[in-house]
Amino acid sequence: MDRPAGRRDPDGDYGTPQKYDPTFKGPIYDRGCTDIVCCVLLVVAIVGYVVVGVVAWTHGDPRKVIHPTDSRGQFCGQQGTPNEKKPFLFYFDIVKCASPLVLLEFQCPTTQICVSKCPDRYMTYLTAHGNAAALQYYRNFCTPESKSSKKAPLEVLRDKECPAMLIPSTPLARRCFPAIQAKKGVIMVGNETTYDDGHGRRRNVTELLEGAKKANVVLETRQLAMKIFEDYTVSWYWIIIGLVIAMVASLIFIVLLRFLAGIMVWVMIVMVILVLGYGIFHCYMEYAKLKGEAGSDVSLADLGFQTDLRVYLHLRQTWLAFLIILCVLELVIVLLLIFLRKRILIAIALIKEASRAVGHIMSSLLFPLCTFFLLCLCIAYWASTAVFLSTSNEAVYKVFNESACPFSGQTCRPETFNTSNVTKLCPDAQCLFAFYGGETAYHKYLIVLQFFNVFMFFWLANFVIALGQVTLAGAFASYYWAFKKPDDMPAFPLFSAFGRALRYHTGSLAFGSLVLAVVQVIRVTLEYLDHRLKAAENKFAKFLLSCLKCCFWCLEKFIKFLNRNAYIMIAIYGTNFCTSARNAFFLLMRNIIRVAVLDKVTDFLFFLGKLLIVGSVGILAFFFFTHRIKLVQDTAPPLNYYWVPILTVIVGSYLIAHGFFSVYGMCVDTLFLCFCEDLERNDGSPERPYYMSPELSEILLKGHLEPSKSADSQG
């Protein structure tokens, strides 16, 4: 006897198919709590997470990240402190910052104080001492103790109360750096190529350059970050407008998909092909336009990394790479459409059914906002806890000196340093602030607490996503198993599904999200190890690490797929996580042909929809921020890097489109599993009618889905 395509024998390898049950009317309401142990474990972990956050907030001080710190560990420019009106950090002798100690201790071996403004002239202490006005200006860059000091000039310099010389400087990242400039290839500071170091010696300005570079090893990164921040400050409202356009476009697309699913899918396919085609044409025109221009034939490898990405747009090789990538993408999509043309017709029927379900549960389109809000809370708590943990160390002071000293690098206390034996054995030694650390048990386990913070972030984020999936699955399952749609549907299907998920299945959601979080934390650890081993030359270790990264990437994708379908079974039957995962896996394996034909094709179509929205908004943002739209040419803000708002709009548009399409994706997955169970429970007879709509049954059960019945019956 023939069986429908894809169905297994009852005694097959993938479990027993569902049997006819006249009492089954969709998601059951008589259910009990599942995976209680995991629920308790999640509650305990959250309590521990709150305790870690409270401890971190008690000990942490984010000012350490924002404000520079002087040699006494005090913050420059912090309100309510003596340095409130002194926002800049001044180095007594920035040349010493070229010392290797900077990289070892992350601190210059020279006195540093907070000042109200950076020096703007050349001056030495010995020359300023004979002039009252000059000395008054000079004392702005001395320690507070020097103002009441009556020592001789040489004693002041010996005790490091004042710098030996002042150099014209400019503030950068709240630090005073020499105002270095290059004129005709010559390095100068204040139109001088040499300077007096305050001890009667003339030194070359290039020594200042080396000290300035080592004083701030992330100087270029800070400059890039500051320029990016400036771009955001002048373009943030345009970015918001772009994201609003993306949201409106996604909403219009979803609404049209509700009423014109078939037409919209084909329009979407044609539009994606046209958008990619325009991209290919534009890249070719730019490539041809650069022919013969000076410098356009430089290779990307020879150019290297540039912070200004506009440089790459003047290279022919850049546009050639874009051209090849878009051509390959266009060819792949066209070939897939040719080979999947029959499957697309079947997928459209499933999308039409999903559109009807979404139409009866319109509140489902707004539910991703709830998930997004909870995810933002998780991210905010994780980020703030990480910052407070990383800034909860204590100020550590160490001995810095210029000559050989047995106490060099040892910890010290500024209050008692001048009366200790160190100053007797090493007269030039200083007790300076080195970094923030600590020797207590809390400080020793900061790394463990940071690891726990990351782990809890993954766990809670996955739990929030799982809660959203179970809620949507329960609502759409209520639609499918309503024999008379929408009359037999519950009054508030989305609210009912959300209540069932929280009341009965918090433990199961915690179980599934815990498994996924463990894999994700292992992946993060492997990425960290790979980053640390980049400089290593152990080829076997690199190969092994690459294999592990690949394996765990595949494992994460499989667990996400399994969890998604397990949550659908939890929403319908109320079983625990393991049982639901097993039943979902066996149900999919019993219908593996349909999984390949229907489920993945609809995912491909939804991907094209997201690609269309993101591509359209991205092209609009590109033309706007590059001043290529004549009507609003003067409206676009001037930018350092126009790619900053463009990339932000593209990424934000994708997230918005993904949020809307995720509802459709969950609806399709739920209806697909319900459809497979419907085939196993019922046979379409008057006694056992199908719950699927007549439109869905017509295209899925009338010979449109391969393999044929005869081929299946031979199996």
C-alpha cells in the first residue's frame, strides 16, 4: 500500500509516527512544569549574577576608563576633586616614555600631573627661575608641593617637583603631546628641530617623537575612534531616519505579503536580481572610469590598511573585487531560482498560509520588540558589569628610577616612600602610580568573575530568544490546529502562549539555552586562543585549533536548529526539553524530503527579502552620505568617514528586517511541523480530516512534492 511521500514505517529508525487522536485540538492546556532542576539552576545563577553585579558596582569605578590618571592615581578633570579644572595629563619628561617599561607596566617612568592647559612655549626651569612672570607660568606644570617650596632650583629638579623643561604641546585624548609637525620632511616642534632638556644639553626633536609614540601606543586607534564619534554626533539623526525608512519598508513588505504573497515573492526575486544587476553595472563603470588615472593601479596588498576607507575607492582593484563578488552572487541566485522554480511554487503556498496566520495574529509582528527590549537589558547589564569589574582594582604604585636600583619595579606606598630605605639607596627613585590591580581574593578572581559574566550573558540572551520562539510557536500552532479558522482559535493566542511558556516551561527553556551557551562560550574561548597563538609558529596547534573552531561552529548551528524545533514541540505538547528535541528530530527525519524541499526554500526566499530591503536602504544611504543626490546635496552632513553612517544604517536595517521576517520564519517552521504531524494523525477522510487549509493541501498533496508515492512505496 502506498504511503505519502517522506513518511516512514511505524517500526522505522526514526521513532513511531503520531496516531489519530480525536481529542487533540492543538496546544494542550493541561500541562505540568518541565525541567524543574534547570529552572532552579537558572534562578540560582541569576541571583549569583546579581550578587556579582552588586559587588562589581561597589568596587568598580568607570572613571578609570574615561579620565587619565596622574602619578598619584588621581583622575584629571573629575568633578568634585582638586583636579576638577585640570582635565589634561602632563608628562614631566615624555622622552622617558620611549622606555620599554611603558610596554611592560603600561605607565611612563616619569612624573605625571594634571594641568588646566598644555604648555604652549619652550622654557626651562633654570631660565624661568630668574624671571618672576615666567616662573609663575612655569609653576602651573609643577607638583602642588613645589608652590610652597623654598628649595634651590637644582634641588627642585632633583626632587622631581618641577619638569626640567617645557615643550609646546597639544592635547590629544586628554594628554599633552609635543606639537610635532613635519615641514619639507623635517620633524619640528614649534619651528625648532632641537630643544634644551633643562640640563644644559641640546637634544633632537625626534627623541620627543619616539617618546610620544610610546606614551600612547594606541594613538592612531584613539584618533580613529574620536573621528568616528564625531561622525556619529553629526549624522545620528540621519541614521535614525534611515532606520525608520528600513522599518517602514519592512512593515509595508510584510503587510503586502499578507495579501499578495505570490506576487510579492516574485516581485522580491526580480527586484533582488535588478539591484544586484545595478551593483554590477555601477562597479564596472567605476572600474572603467579609473583606467589611466594616476595611482589607480596600486594593488590592495601594496596599499595596506588605511583608516580612511575612501582611499580604497580610488583603486581599480577594489572595484574589480566588488564586480567579481556581485557577479558570483548574481549567478548563484539565478541558478538557484532556475533549479528551484517548482519548489518556489510550493514554498509560496506555505508563505501564503503563514501570511493568513500572521493576519489573524497581527500582534505577533510587534512581539519581536519585546524580545529586542529584553536582549537590550541583557546587553546593558553585561556591558556595565564588565566595565565595573575591569575598573574595580586598586591603585598600585611601583618604584621607578633612571639608574640601577635593586628596588626597581617593586610596589611602594607614596605616604611612606620618602622615609623608606629606597630613597637612601636609590636617590633618584620615585614612587609612581603604575596601574590598577590588587592582591585580595576578590582581585585574584576577577578573571573568573568576568568569565561568569560572559557565560551568563550568553545564557540569558539565548533564554530570551527561546522565550520568544516558544511564544510565537504556541500562537501559530493554535492557528493551525483550529479546525474552523479563526473561529476555533483562542481569544488571545499570543498572550496565552507567553503565559504557558513562563509558567510551565522556564526550566526547559533554561535547559536548551544552557546547552547552546556552553557551546558559544567554548567558541569564544577558542577564538581567544587563536588570537593569542597568531604569533606562534606551531603549525600543528594552529591546525588543531582551526579544526576545533570549525567543529564547534557546526555544532552551534545544529543545536540552534534542534532547539528551534524542540521549542515548537514544547509549545504544542508541553513535554520536557529532551523529549521534545527527540520527537522534533524524529519527526523531521521522517519527513526529511519535505524539510529539504519546503523549509530551506522558504528560508532562501526570506533571505532574498531581507537582502532586498537592506540593499535598497544601503544604496539610498550611500548616495545620500556621499552627496550624490542633487536635491539634498547640501543637506548631508560633512563627515570624516562616510562609511560610518552607511555601515550603521546597513547593519541596523538588517536587524530590523530580520526582526520582522523572524516572525514569518517561526510561523513557517511551526506550520511545517504541524503539517507533518497532521499527515501522520489524519488521512483527509471525513472521519479524520486534515487541519491544514484547502489551499495548502491542494498544492502539497496533489503530486507536486517529489518523490512520487510509487517511489516511496518501493522504499
